[in-house]
Amino acid sequence: MNLVGKILTALIALCSLVFMSFALAVYATHTNWRDEVMNPETGLQAQLKKEQDAKKELQNQKDRLEAELAAEKKAARDAKASLETEKKILSEENANARKALSEVQERERKAVAAMQATQSTTTSAIAERDELRKNLLEARKQRDDEFKKVVELTDTLHQTANELKSLQDKHRVLAQDLRKYKDLLAMQGLTGDIDALLQKVPPAVDGTVLTNSGTGLIEISLGADAGLHKGHRLEAYRLGADGARYLGRFEVVETAPDRAVCRIVPEFQKGIIQKGDHVAAKL
């Protein structure tokens, strides 16, 4: 036997083994289809009936679910229609609300503008009130000052009126005295310029000696303000423990408002006139 024959023999043997294995496998997996179909518990007919019952149940469930779905769809449509109606109503309400909001905003804007104008007016009014209050206080102060001035002027007027009345009384008394003096001078034979005669009579004064130059001239503490003028004659005296001592007479030769220079009259000198001695119109 050659090599080919050996190979063919081996292949035949191998194929035999394979076909045998296939036969064993087919036999092992062989099914009795009648039993499989007709078995009342596990057969295909029983399974088919179960599946048909299940299908009928599922169909019933499907019909029920479809009815429910239809009812749900109808309810959804009704709800949708209701929602559409409500949406329309809400849209209208929203539009009305927007319109009302716009009106409210407009009124608010106008109110804010009015408030700002009122605040500005109030600020101006407050400033004007403060200015008026300030002016009122100043006017009151000015009125009070004017009232004080009026009171002072009234007091001054009354005082002046009283002084005028007093001066008028004095003038009347002086006129009477002047008439008496003129009558007395006429009785003494002294006629002529009465004013010139009276000019030589010094006023009633009382002062002191300020200095004595030692040359016959002295300075006294009385002057033109006291009524002295050139030509008036005054008397000098000194006060001591034993009384007043007469020192002499002197004549005014020059006057100033508050002092005067006088010349001592030698024929009337009774002592040395010193600083601090008293001066009078008459003793």
C-alpha cells in the first residue's frame, strides 16, 4: 500500500469517527415532538393556550388602557381647553395688570415729580421762613433798640423839659434879681453899661493855687470853663488849725479852659500865697 492509500484510509477512519459523533449527537438531542406538543402541562399546546389567555388578558388590558387613555386624552383636551381659556383670561388679566402697572408707574412718576417739587418748594419755604425769622428777630431787636432809644429820648425830653422849666424859673428869678440890681445901682448913682459893670463881677467859684512863680504871678485851678475871664478879681486864703487866714487879692490876666494866670494886687496882700491855698470870689 502506498502513501496515498494510507492517507485515504486515515481519512476514511477520521470521517467515520466524525459521522459517528454526529449520529450520537443527533440521537442525544432527539425530541419527541408529539409529547412536546400534547403534554397538558409543559406541551406547546398548553403553552399556546396560556399565551392565548395571556394575549386575551393583555388585549383586555389594552382595551381598558385605551379606554382610559381616551378618557385621559379627553380629560387632557378638556383640561387643555380649560387651560387655554384660563390662559386667555390670565393673558387679559396680565395685559390689564400691565396696563394698571403702567398707570401706577405713571402716577408714581408724577407723584415722585410732585414730591420732588414739593420738597423743593418746602426747602425754599424753609429757607424763606428762616430768612423771615431772622429778619423778624432783627426787626424785633431793631424795634427794641428803637423802643429803648424812644424811652431814652422820652426820658431825655422829660429831663430837658424839667431842666427847661428849671432854667425858665432861674431865668425869671435872675431877671428879677437883675432888675433889683439895676435899681440898686441906680440908687447908688452907678449908671451906664450895666453889662460892663456886671462883667467885672466874678462868678461864685472855689479853687486852689497851683503854682506861685515868685514874680507876682500865680496859677489857679479855675479857668474859662468856670466863668472866669480877664479882669476878674479873686481872694486868696489859707485854712489852718486856728481857722481861715486871708492872704490877699489877685486879678485874672489870662485864662485857659481849666486854669488861669493871675497877678497879685500888692496893696491887698496880707501874706505869701503858696501852692495849695484856697481861692474864692468873695470871703
